[in-house]
Amino acid sequence: MASPHVSGTGALLMSRGLTAAQARTQIDGTTTDLGFAGFDLYTGQGRVDALAATTDTPYFPPILDTTPPTVALTSLADGYVIDQRFVIVTAQAGR
């Protein structure tokens, strides 16, 4: 019986302009967790909450990119790559 509720909630969200991926993320982010914390084989993501999914602020989890940037030190004279290494950048924002 879960699939009609989930697909109906998805249709409501998509009728408001969300893409299929955004609707799924919104549904997953507003479910009521049941059983074990997080996803599990018995209850999945939990119980869909159509009211929360359609009225809460859109739930878009932060994208965590942990790939370190690379830097190449290049000679200005001939374009030869002198050294290429990984660089760790730490940033902090505040008001």
C-alpha cells in the first residue's frame, strides 16, 4: 500500500514544478523514520508524510565533494609542468 501514497505525493510535488529527482529527495527528507534509524529493509525510508513533503521547505541535502583540488606549477618560460600535487583547502565562513 505504500506505492500509491508515494506516487501520489510525487505527483503533487511534480505538479508544483519539482523534477522527479527533486520530488524523490523531498519525499525522502520528510518521511517519518520507523524501525531502525535511516534506511532499512523492513520499512525503507520510513512512512511518507504527504503534508510535510508538500508544505515544508524543500529538502536538498548539501553536496559533499571531498575530492581535493589539484595544482600544477608550470614554468612560464616553456610551459613545462614543474610539479603537480594535491592541495588541501580549508575554508570557514562567518558573519
